[in-house]
Amino acid sequence: MAITVGLISLGCSKNRVDSELILGHLRKAGFLITADEAEAEVIIINTCGFIEPAKEESIGTILEMAQYKTAGRCRLLVVAGCLSQRYPNELREEIPEVDIFWGVKDQGGLVKAISDALGVSYSGCGEARLLTTPPYSAYLRIADGCDNRCTYCAIPLIRGGRVSVPMEKLIEEAEELAEKGVRELTVIAQDTSAYGSDIYGKPMLSELLRRLAKIEKLHWIRVLYTYPNTVDEELIDAIIAEPKLVNYIDMPIQHIHPDMLNAMNRHGSAEHIRHITEYIREKSSDFILRTTVITGFPGETEEQFVQLTEFLQSHSFDRLGAFAYSQEDDTPAAEMPNQIDEETKQRRLDEVMALQQGISLEYNQKRIGTVTEALIEQVSGDIAYGRTYAEAPEVDGTIMFSLKNKGLKPGDFTTVRITGAGPYDMEGEEI
């Protein structure tokens, strides 16, 4: 009888791809995948260790799953991913219930370690991937690691420097995904816009996107996690020119004050951030801009914070995520003087999110009356839930709309008119 394995994936979409690779190797090795931890003989937690709240979630999940070693069928508890890569010795000492600690590399090696621990044979099965997203949507990870060395970020400590995937291999993977039914492809990496710099000597994201757009069965291609200094006119023009490349880009800026950008070791300038956001707005009125900012970075004065909020008003983004600065071990920022107290960091975070709520509402309300394409994700009677090009999977809102064509199902595209809008979600009707 096949051994049952359950996997919990925490953190970002890049980590999700690792989880899908682990699951693919497990399936090819003959393990039975289950979503019920109580039934699993092997439980794997693929952890996140990016910032303190993510670490706390990972540790809480490990402790919760450890209970199944006595209350369930669990014979083997496995902790993998970023937290395990970063703190293997500390975790081993604090949580002895864990049988295997694994890092962020060599998913096939992890499955062999699991097989060895269980006393079953494993000969290796090559690269594999089992999608955990809906069958019509998938992530394409084009690189791993990062060379930017932002002073607050532990990613290079965990995943190392940037290693881009050769373009031919990415095209092959995207074609295979399309043949399996994927219609929406979301391009991801720690820094997508620097893709190829390490293997081709210059950023090659624009060329990669143009080649991906030639894959016939793909319908939407979206780009997340770009870095402002390598988002240029060529990249924006390439996205606008190709219909399959949706007019959407995620470009975390983190701050706008030059002193803060310098302290964060953010490459590029505040002037370039202003220029490229203005360029995007001038080139396309319906282009969706998403960003991320950090509040309460060490030394951030009230004046610098006000300049950030003023920029977010004058160069507003359709979508915005924000984080209170997290003091991460072994990062340069953790040792900086003038650390900001938690209350001030949180107050500034709340102010940014309140400001953005009004901006998002205004942008969404401007879309009322427009007609757009929507990807159906759920159908309940004559009501459908989905997303338009303006909503990225998992991080943005949804649109609920009345469905006229009862034959439509999740994964289908249809045309809707937007009839109502809130700060995050919208309403509409199929036409």
C-alpha cells in the first residue's frame, strides 16, 4: 500500500513552486498525496522565514502538525524551506519532534531522504512538478535567489545570489503548462526584471515575455516582483504592445525618500521611480500598478514618512501592500542605530493602508461602466466569482458577477460589465 504524504506550503508564490516540485517528486516516487493531515503518514511543512510574522506562523504550524505524531498516523515529520534553511540547528534543538530538516534546494534529494527514513526504495525520477494552483493558472519561476542585497532582507542569506533559468528551459516549461490546460501564467522571481543578467550579461525579461506571448494556448501573462531600477521604457512598451501580456506590473518601491532608499541599499533612484510611474500612466490609462512599501525602517523620520505618503498620493498605485519593518537576524539593518519602536511602525503602517484604501476605491470606481474580460474561478448557481486582468491571483481582489451563460465553468473567460466597486472587490454582470 502506498504511503500517504501531506504537505503544507507557507509563504510566497516562489515557495509554492518548491512545494509543487516536492509533490511532483513524491508522486513519481509512488507516494499518495493527501490534503488531510490526520491521514498522512508523512507530513511536510515547507516554511517561510522572510520576516518575524512569517517565522511565527511557520513555527506555529510545525508545532500544530507535531501533534499528529501522537494523535494521528504521522510516522515522519519533515520541515523544509526557508526557515529550516536559515535556522536548522536552533529548530532541531527546540522542536525534537521533527525527524528531517531540509533547506530550499534539491527537492529530489528531500524525497530520497524521506524514502530512506521510511525504509523504502527511491531511485530518483528527474525533475517533476505537481500544480497546487487551479488547473488553469500557474506560476513560472524564472530565477531563484537575489543579488540586490537590500539591508533589511534575508533572502540572499537563505537562497543565495540570483540564478536565472535559461530561457529555452522556461519556454519549454511554459509550453508544457499550456498543454496541460494552464491559461494564466504569472511570472515570478525574487527580482524578475533583472532576469538573465547573470547568464546573458543584461536583463532579458522583455525578450522572455515576447517569446512566452507566442505560446498559442496561453491567454494571460502577468509579471510580479520587478525591481524599479530595471523597470524601463522597453519593458513597459513590450507589455503594452502584446495583448497576452496583461497591462499590470508589480514594482515594490519600499520607500521614496533618497536617504531611506540609500539606507535600504535600494539600487536606482527616487527620480527613476517617479519617472517610470509617470511614463506608465502616460502610455496607458488602464495599466495597473502594484507596489510594496516598508514603514518604520531604522532612522525613518516623521518628515521622511510624510514624503512617502505624499508620493503615494501624487504618484498613486492601483494596488499596494505595506509592511512594518521587521528586524531580521544577520541583516545590516538589524544593527543600524535609531530603530523605530513598534507602536510608531504600526501607526505609520495603518496610515499608509488607510490612505491606500481611499486610492484603491477611487481607481476601482473609475472602472464602473467599463466592459472587460474576466477569468471565472468559481460558479455558484447564476453567480460567478473571478478576476479581470487588473487582479493578480492570491494578492488582489475579485469580481462577483451575474452569469448568463450557464455552460461556463472555472477556467473559462467571459466578458463582464463592472457595475459596482469597493476598495478591493467589484461587482458586475456578464454581457
